[in-house]
Amino acid sequence: MTEGNFVDYVKMYVCSGKGGQGSAHLHREKYIEKGGPDGGDGGRGGHVIIRGNENLWTLLHLKFKKHIRAGHGEHGSKSRSTGADGEDVYIDVPLGTVVRDTETNDVLFEITEHEQERIIVEGGKGGLGNWHFKSSTNQTPRYAQPGMPTQEKYVTIELKVLADVGLVGFPNAGKSTLLSVITSAKPKIADYEFTTLKPNLGIVKYRDYQTFVMADIPGIIEGAAEGKGLGHYFLRHIERNSVLLFLIPADADDIKKQYDILLDELRRYNPEMLDKERFIAISKTDMLDDELKAEMKQELDNNLPIPYMFISSVAQKGITELKDILWKMLND
């Protein structure tokens, strides 16, 4: 999936159908002069329904659908015939989608399962025909109910990536390179910060045909929790990951300090993120000789509070061991 095709935020206007009007028809037939009321009910207006689809990974198909309207219910007719219901409109979304009310920013619901359905706006109820109002004192009612009106709403549809492992790190830490080596994904790779502007997903093939999903999240900078850099735009994608893999380059000035800053940004954005399993991969270690690596290891053993390992995506060193560790963390 190319970066331009990854759409994870859409605003739209949704409107249900109005209910059909009940009929005030009076029965007329040869030799039956006063057949009485026989007006049918109006049909229900169409709903607008959000539906989960496990085959979708992005909201690209909704990018240019800004107005969604369901069908109106048909009017009732003679012989107590009920009008046809208005056509429901289904909006398919990837799993991990959050639907908000645009005006209040309240979360209406989340879609996390395949074919899970939730109604955003309900169609108007059809009006009752005049035969419902027949009584001993009113045997020929010449009125019927009108259908209920439409419901309308402005909604924001937001995707939070559902991945097993989320890559967390500063810009240019080597996240995209690791993803391209460990999966079949083809993220954009370049030697400058913020090469990745939108999350990339890749499927990691493990032993015995087993797989797990890894997400390359755009680089975090200090102050991201307050919206600096790409801010909340990408931090929300980390919320759904089971394991957080912190990627810190071996040439960083202070590896422990970088880890602390990254962790603090996650904590300030959402403290629940600290409950996730965490692991550190020291990247770009192909430029270290054995002596320098031993010195770093001694220092990191004393400073880093969680397990870590050295890897090199370019030289493909430590990649198989990293897969083993991540698989174990996901399945413990």
C-alpha cells in the first residue's frame, strides 16, 4: 500500500430516510358501497449503518464520499398494503475504526469485529394507515399518520491501526528499514527525518506459516503528546498495538534518555499505553565493532529498565532472534 493511499481520517454528513406516509384510503368495490377504511402503513426509512470489514486496511474508499443518504420509505396504499422500506446504506470500514460525533467529539462506538454492524442514524418510522384508527364511534376515519422525519448527523470516522507490534522511535531511527526487511512491505526509505508520514503495515512471516502484523508509526518527537510534529495524528495508532518495539539507533547520544523521552510522550498521551509489553531494539549496529558493542552492552545492562537486543536491518543481523522474542511476547 502506497503512502498516499493510506487514509485514516474522514468527516462526513449522514442522513437517514424518512418514513412513508400511511394511507387514508377507503375500500371501494362493485356492490360494496361503504367498504370502510383499508389504508396501509408507510414503510420505514432507510438506516445508515457502519459495518466492519476485515479485508479493509484504510478509509481510502470513503475519501470522496462526503454525503451519505439512505432511501425514503414508500407510502402505504389500499388493501392495507404496507409501503416498501427505504434502502439501508452500509458504510464498510476496517477493524479498529472509531466513529465520533463531529460537533461534540463524543465517541459513538468502535468497530473491532468482522461484520459487526452499528446504526449511525435510524430511518424514520412509517406512519399508520387509517384502518388502525377505526373504532365503533369512528368507523370511517379519513386520516392517517405521516411518516417520521429523517435523522441527520455529522460524523468523524477515525482509524486506529490494529497491529500486533507497533514500532516506536524518533524520526530516522530505522523503523521503515526494519519493516522492509522483516516483512514484505515497501515503505518509503530515505536519509531524512519524517520520511514516513503515515503508518505502514506489514505481515511478519514466522515459523510454521504463522504470522503477525507490524506497524511502522511515523517518528515521535519531544512534545508530540501536545500535538507537536505529527502529534496526535500518529500517537492514536499506537493505542491498539499489543507490543511496543522501541527502536533506538546505536549512534544516539544517549540511548536511555531517548527511551525515557519516548515513554514519557506515550504516558502523557495515554497512561494506559504503559501497560503494554515493551522491548528495545538497538538499530544500526552494523557500524559497531565487537569492542564498542561490549562497552555499550555493559552500560545498557546497568541503565535500561527493560530487555533489549542489538540488530542491524541492513546487515540482517539479529532479525530472526527479534522475531522469536516478539512472537513469544505476543503469545505468552
